[in-house]
Amino acid sequence: MPPAKSFSKILVLGAVGVGKTSIIEQIVYGNYHPEKVMYSTLEDSYDAWIDADKGQKERIRIYDLKGLDYVSPNLPSHYIQIVDGVMLVFSITSKKSFTLIEQLKSDIEKVRGKDFPIVIVGNKVDLSDSRECDHAVINKWANKEKVKLFEVLPMNRNTLQEPITFLMKKIASGYGKVKPDVKLMFRRTGGKNSVKDADA
């Protein structure tokens, strides 16, 4: 069993423009502004606290890296090595963003193994009229790959918390800190930091 950790690290990956940063900021801060102009992320990290078992608080750090290129996505191997779990995000309005997720999952498992905690998030369900990713098809893929799939609404904080809570439970159960069926509640506090402390 891995040693006890002071906090858990989660990496969020996906293509450019799928809404990774919007998801993270809504999870951590409860902020969603559809009219807000979003700029391409370079590297950021967010600290948050969750209420875990028996009144204990767990600290998590979420790493948000720039969107990956469709043609030649370079897996950030340094981060893959240091994090405890990965959230892979695609847009249901972009089939190629899902194809990229398929590749990323395979590449991550080559580095960390089949049991490494990964969760798949289909964003922008509010744009269902522009859907390119058939739900039945991607759900069948998720079942085959034995990975949990969530489709989320960017303006609904509860739906956004579900995948990261699921991921935290998988991570925590691996360290023996929190029972898998314990409900985790995010607090509205959090900090946005430079990612230079990735080895902390």
C-alpha cells in the first residue's frame, strides 16, 4: 500500500477548447460565466479542500495544462508520473476530441498501468443539438475499457463534482484513507497557483 499522502494530485487533460478550465473553476470556485472570454491555458494549479470521512478534510491539487494538439499530442509524462489520477475531458460536440481521449487513455495506461485512476468527462451537454459523439457509442467504449464516463453541464456545479468525487474515491480507497462509498463534499475555498510547485 502506498504511504499516506498530505494531499492528492489530479491532472486534467484534453484537447484545446473542450472546457477544461471552465470545469475546474466551476468545481473549485462555483463560478460559471458563459459570456466570459476564455484564453488558452498554459499551466495552472488549483488547491481545494473536501469534507471527507468523520469530519476530516482532504486537500487536493488540480493541475490544468494547455490543450493538447490533435495531430501530435504530447503526453505530459512528468505530470503523469507524479499525479494520483487523471480526468480526461472531451466535448460532445467534437468527435475528434473524443478520439484524442481514446489515445490519451491508452498512452497513460502504458506509463501507469491499467489500474491507474482515470475518469472520462464529456462536456457541453447543453449543446446537444450540435452533438457529434453518440452517447451509446461512447458509453459502449467506456464499458469495454472499464472506465467511468460522465456527461456534464458546465453551468451545473453538482454534475461537475460527480466525476472528480468519483476519481477522489478511487484514489482514496487505494491509499486506505476514505471508504469508496463515502460522500465527498467540496468546499467553496480554493487557490489558483503557479504550476512550478508540481513536485511539492
